[in-house]
Amino acid sequence: MIKIEMDSGSGFCFGVVNAITKAEQELDKDDSLFCLGDIVHNGSEVERLSKRGLRTIEHEEFSKLKNARILFRAHGEPPATYLAAKANNIQVIDATCPVVLKLQQRIKNAYKSHPKEDWQIVIYGKIGHAEVNGLVGQTENSAIVVEHIEDLDRVDLNKNICLFSQTTKSIAGFNKLVETIKKKINPTVSFEFYDTICRQVSNRIPNIRTFAVRHDIVFFVSGKKSSNGKALFDECKAVNPNSHLISTPEDITPSLLKGVTTVGICGATSTPKWLMEEVAKELEKIASVTND
């Protein structure tokens, strides 16, 4: 008999729930709504909302859009995007995560209060990520993005540094970056650093490790574009090598269940609960055939 458990701590974070709720509310009023970029990095959820009328566009198409309604997703947007919307008579449904909005404001305030002749605003984050683009936009695009320790060669270590973090980066990675800067920076200049990582995301790491280690096999459900999904899956794999990344129930390899007694299903902050439930149903079907 195979026991299947779904991780209660997995699934959408508050910011994603908020964005999807807003999209559904707006689609109830009018089934024509644009979204700037994938509302969430999960193909199955994007497809579900697409069937309801949510049309995903990228910045190039947005620049030509006029007299329409558009949803800004949880990742946030730089000030230039809001200005473009206003100029083209576009109604914005702003679903930026409150945690991201607060960080945008903090970076904007730091940029204003730290003269750029003397200071560098540095952001620990993924280069090109939508949230990071929105954060950099608060500094008139002057902030320096550091994704890896090796990227520190972009930063002038003889000049004052004010460091923030993308909300979904790892605490361990941020702390390592802080310690490296402390060792390398010229001791005569100032170094300010602010841990702006969302705990709703970072706290999932210890939880998911505890969940993964107690099962014979783990199926981690995530969209291929999800940075958070990749990071959390790596954590699963670290404690349970028999962890498998899947996007849909169709990705399950039935032969993997041979000799297995416990199966764990978990996912990213961008993974809908309904999709994990579909994976559970598919596993139950496979298990019943295996047992027969």
C-alpha cells in the first residue's frame, strides 16, 4: 500500500493569491483583460486564466497598447511602466505584492537620501527578473544588480554601498554576500545592508526539507520558469535524492513507484494547490494499478 501525502505548506504565497484573486474579480466584470507578463510562473495556471479571458502580453506589445485594461502582477513594475500606461489611457489593475511595494519604496527613499556621487545602491537578485527590474527602476536604473559573488567586480569597493535583496532570494546567499563585501570593502567607506527577503518564501526552505526527508520519493510540482521552484526543488534534492521535478501529472514516470511505500507531493510559491491535487489523483491511479 502506497501512502501519498501533499505538503500543506506548499502552494501560492500571499502575493500570488492576491494577484490571481484580482484577475478573477476583474474577469468577472469583463472578460477582456491584459496581463503584463505571466501572472505566475506556472504554465497550467496561466492556461486556466487564459481560458477565462486573461491575455498575457510582454513589454514590446504593451508599448503599443492603448485604451485597455491591464493587470500588473505580483512582481511589480518600474515607474516608467506606470507613466507609459497613463500616456496611453490604460487602466492599471495593480496586483503588486505588498512586500514588493514596500521594498520599492525603501529603495526609492534610499536612492533619494544617498547622493549618487558618494553611494551605490546594490541589489542582490536575479539579473533580468521582473521584480528586480521594478526595483532597479526606483533608482532611475542606476542600481547595480549582483546575482553571484563573482558579480562583485561590478561594484566599486572603494565607494559607499547600500545593499538590498530581491524578496525571493535565499537568506544564506544574502548573508554570504554581506560577509564577502565586509572583507573586501575599503575600511574607510560605509556599508549599509538590509535583509529584505520575504520570510513567507524563505521559511519554506526548512519546512520543505523536513517534508522531503520523510518520504521514499518526492514529486516537486513547479513551472519551468519559476526561480523559486528551482531553488526549493534543489532543497528537496539535497535531503532526498529521490526527488523529481514535474510540471503536470503527465510528467510522472509510473516505474518510479515500484517498491515505494510513501510519496510526498510539494511545490513552489507559484504552484497552484489544484495542480498538486491533480498530481495526487494521478499517483493514486498509478498506485492502484501497481497494487493490483
